[in-house]
Amino acid sequence: MVPPIPMSSKDRRKRVVAKPRIFSGIQPTGGFHIGNWLGAVRNWVALGNAAKESGKDAFFCVVDAHAITVPYEPKDLRVRIEELALDLVACGIDPREHTLFVQSDVPEHMELAWYLAAATPMGDLGRMTQFKDKSDGKDFVSTALFTYPILMSADILLYKATEVPVGDDQLQHLELARETSRRFNHRFGGIFPEPQPLLTKATRIMGLDGDGKMSKSKGNTIPLFDEPKAFWKKLQGAFTDPNRKGREDPGNPEICNIYTMHKELSTAEEQETVVKNCTTAGWGCYDCKMLLHANFEKEVAPLREKRKSLNVIEVREALHENSKKAREIAQETIREVRESMGLGCGLPR
Ligand code: TYM
């Protein structure tokens, strides 16, 4: 076989024109909560449906290899992967329409992460705020937790994704993926596009305790598929504008987590009513939460029913089929990357 012709510096600088493609991921760590849904997955569904109309690909991934970066129980992980896949399907990610799959079923994610690690300065990883938060005060901090953002870059770049719907806590990681794409292209040739983040209006849902974002690891969440009573109980106790100490104190909706959610779920008219009644103390926070709960119920009740009706075996088989489809694209990218980096014996694997 004739060895590949080395790339000229002009080729290396060429602009990458990639097919528009959506990619996003979610970790199977703990219950799927309203922050995941409002900040990301509801947008996945909308973008996925629009993508179908325009013939664009959409890849959605249960990122199990990310979930092993912190201590975990293997037997729980398998259950969580399946539970999360069911949650996503119930939310409207149809695995027959979109490539919904499990990350570690496509080993090329881990392979590309290693190659990208060679082009990622350690200093960039040390600046990641999620690493600082998750490692702070822990006895055991895995190397994988430190290199986690490289695996996330690999997830995105493996499929040459151009659009990545996420909540704002992932923006720093996404910026690293963009930087990695530029750095790699400059050093080895134009392979990767620069992925763009896509945010919702509820890009950061705060925890029920008001202490930072809603997060599985902090236990301050409302699981999306909680039954209405349990859901309401949690929402009722949720932190609001701290200046509304009593019913008669007017509030500022712009700093209230409940209003952030109204912006996604309530009509323009209802939002106006909320603003008026919050700023004049016409309503107490209880009234505002009641309306929000009713609007959650309108959307979530059918999803809850759908979730109960799903067939686990069928979903598992769809994930398996989709991983084969994802692998075809992944292997092609890996082939290009290996060639451009000068790896291997020169013959196809
Ligand atoms: P993860 O599993 O923590 O969260 C999944 C998605 O939900 C969003 N999200 C939120 N949005 C608003 N408010 C919140 N309180 C909130 N909590 C979570 C997250 O921003 C995310 O979009 N590293 C990622 C998973 C990942 C990924 C990827 C994402 C791995 N590879 C490639 C995109 C592309 C994570 O831990 O998300």
C-alpha cells in the first residue's frame, strides 16, 4: 500500500466544513431531575425534532464512562444506565429517530480521549471549576476526574458535532473542546469543526436549598418523574427570593429560581401575572409555586405515563443497534485522526 502523502501546512490551516450535527450527553449518576430536563433534555427533544425535519443528525449519549470518575457501585451503575435511557425515551428522545446510545459501547470515545490528551495542556484541566468542586475535600480523587473534560471533548469531536445543547455548568468544558479542536487542527490538520453551545432560557436551575445549582451530587433536586404529591412537597419547600421573608414583602422575580422555571413552562401572559404579583406582593411564593406545579404537571404527566409503558428490552436493543451506527462514524474519525497523527503501522486495522 502506498503510504499517505504528508499534509502541507496549507492543508493544515484549511477551514473545516462539517455537516451540521447535534451531540449531547448526560451522566447516569442519580435521578434525572428538573434541572437536567429544563436546562438540557427538553432542548434536546426540540432540537432533535427540528433536526429530523431538516435531515440533520442528532446523537444523544448516556455517558457511563464519565460516571466512573467518582466512587460508585458497579451493580447500581448498570441499573442507572437503563433507568436514564428510559427517562430520555419517555421525554421524547426516540431511539428509532435519533442515535441514543451508551458511551462505553463505543470504545472509540476512550481512544480519541487519549489522542486528544496529547494535545491538551495540563494547565487547562487544572482550571476547570467542576474538577475543583468535585475534588475539594475528597480523600480519593481519580486521575479520570482530572482528565474528564478531555473525554467530553472526545465525545463531541468523535462525531464532528457542530451543536451541543447543554446547561451553563458545561460551558467551560465546551470551551475546552473548542480550544482542543483548534489546537488539534493547527497541529495535525483540519479534521474537527468548532462545536457551538446551545442554551435554554433555564440554563441554570438552582438547588431546592438555594445553595448553588441543582445537582445529583448535592441531593438538592426534584426528580422529574416523581409522583405529583412528592414533586409538590419538594417544590413547596424550594428556596425563592431571600428578600421575601413574609407574605407582604415584594420580591424580585429575576433573582428567583421559581420564575426562571416559569420562563420555560408558563405562557407569556402567566409570566406577566407572576411578575406583577411578585413585585407587588399580590401573591405569596406559595401561589406562584402552585401555578408552576400545574404547568409542570401539564407537560410531565404524559411523560410519566409514557415512561410506565416503555418496554425495557426494546429500549436496550435500540441502544445496542444505535451504538453500532455511532461506531461506524466513530471509526472513520479515528482512522483520520490516526493517519494525521502518524500512528499505526500504515495498514488499516
Ligand atoms: P450532567 O450529567 O451533569 O447533566 C446533563 C445536562 O443537564 C444540564 N444540567 C443543568 N442545567 C440547568 N440547571 C441545572 N441545575 C443542571 N444540572 C445539569 C447539564 O448542563 C447537562 O447539559 N459533562 C456532562 C455530560 C457530558 C456531555 C458530553 C455533555 C459528557 N460528554 C458531551 C455534552 C457533550 C455532565 O456531567 O452533564
